Amino acid sequence: MPEEPFGLVLHGMIDDIRRAYDKWERQPVDLDLSGAPPDPAAPCQTTIAREQSISGPGTFFGKEQRTLVFAPSSRPGWWFERRDLPGSLPIRVSVRNVWTTARNIVLRSGSPHNYMRMVEHIIALRVGMQIDNLVIRVDSGDPPLFDRGSLDLVEALEAVGTVASTVPAVWWTPAEPVTVGGANGSFLTLLPASAPELCVDCATDFPNAIGRQRLRFTLNRQVFRQGAPARTNTTAGMKLYCHTIGKLFADIRNLGYTDSNILIAGKRRYLNEPQLLHAGKSLEAVWHRAMLDLLAALALIEDGRLAARVISYKSGHALDVEMVRILYKYNLLRPLAVI
């Protein structure tokens, strides 16, 4: 029997994954940036050169201003420090601290009060900008929301620059090809790499105006910057719900979402102006999926950087995080020697 192209199935039904894999292979690529070279692999761990802060309206409490303070760190990894909870331990960006992926990725350490919601649009920068060590001081568990996706955060970190430590950088790659399958024909595959680079092939298939979109790229800082403005997308039905019945619930009526900071997709057309057009077609949804959702899950690999070929088809937060969790559970990451 021939070897499956998606390798070892860690979660899901193999027959469902075979069918989904066939659909992914037949879906046309809308934009191919895989020929771009990766950034040179920094030999030592990096952090930012100096402290930087940025503020914006709250995601879940839109009438409140929220501030992130990015600070240099020699401690390995990325950490959130809740300044409003001085007795709490810092929350490490790690799959071990994922509390829920129901609507977004929520991290928690210890007390249920010591959490950080919707971290994906922040922690994706760890992978996209190759910053190994960082402390993020926050004034609540509610992150700020911006009209330009995560581009404001990218620019804030670009403004201060990075510095290298004397501690060698560590690269990991999957020990073998692995796949997790989810609902509605979704799957996520990680294939081993022989070089320190991350190559992504990401496809969506929505039953609305977003439809089928497919993006392929080799990650570097320029490509990450190109996709960083992509906004979260929602449906016209969810928008109507938020403006009607949802007003009964505090989490909904206080949302900071506007027609400017999210993409709203109706059945056949967008209800606001889509961005990131290529050949007349908006690829904003697949850019957001690849750059800010998928890379955020890969940022949950707590020590070091990931080198791999990644195939994502109709995946989401839950399946992405499940992949990282299983990699740790079964010790499926191996060090990659970088020459």
C-alpha cells in the first residue's frame, strides 16, 4: 500500500482526510509567494532593543482604551504580565497555558482571573518577526483592536528594532510527516524541513462571499508584513445577531468591532470594503488565516523556532492548537541542525 502523502494521522478519520486532501490539491492557488527567500537564520536568540507601547480600543470592551507594553527580555519565550493583577504569575505563551480555543485563543496561568484573550493577533508576531524573547505588559485581559489588523503592532516593533543575545537559537522540525483532521473536511499537515525555513500552503472554503482562497508562501518578515493588515472576518448573520439579540449579553454589546476593523461577508458579497486584493479578488480572509491565526498557534511552541512545510485546509484555532498539543504529548519535534 503506498504511503499517504499527509503522513501519520494524529487526530481525525483517515478517509475524511483523504477526501479533504484531494479537494485541497484540486483548489487553484490564488497567490504564490513560495519563491521568496526566507530571512537569514539568526544564530542567536533575539529580543527588542528597547521598550515600546501601543494603545487602541478594547476588543471586548470597545469604549475602553487598552495598552500593550512590549519590553526586552532575556528570559526564554514570550510572556504576558497582567499589571492589574500584581500578585499573579506571568502567562507564558505556550500550548500548556491554552485555556480555550472556542472563539479565539485564550491563555491562562493559575487563577481563572489571570488570562489574556484573543492573543493570536499579538503572538503571531513571534513567528512572523522572529523575535524569540519578549515580555508584554498589559492592563487587562482584553487586548486592543486596530483597523489595520496587526500592522500597527508590526510597526511598533519595527520602530525599536531587535538585538541578539549570546544564547544560540534553537530550531525544531516535525520528526515525521503528521496530520490532524477536523470537522467539515478540515486538516492541518506538518512536514519535516531540512533547512531553517517555514513554508505555508493555506486554503479556505467558506459558503459565503469569501469562498475559496488559497495562498502559498515562504515566510519572511516582508511577507509577514504584507499579510499583517488582514482583519478578522465575520458573517453578515453574526453582525445582525450582535446588533440585535446579542445586545442582551455583556460580551457582545461591549464588543469593539466596527465596519473598519473587521471584514463582514454576506452570502454573495462583502458588506464592507475588502482589502488585500490580488488580480481583482480579495484574499484578506486567507491572509488573516495564514498570518495571524495559523502562525499564532505555531508560536505556542514555547522554546525555539519551527522549520516545516505547513498545509492548512479549512482549519481553525481548535485544530491548530490540537496539532501543537499532540506534538508535545508524543514528543514529535526534533532539533534541526542549522549550519
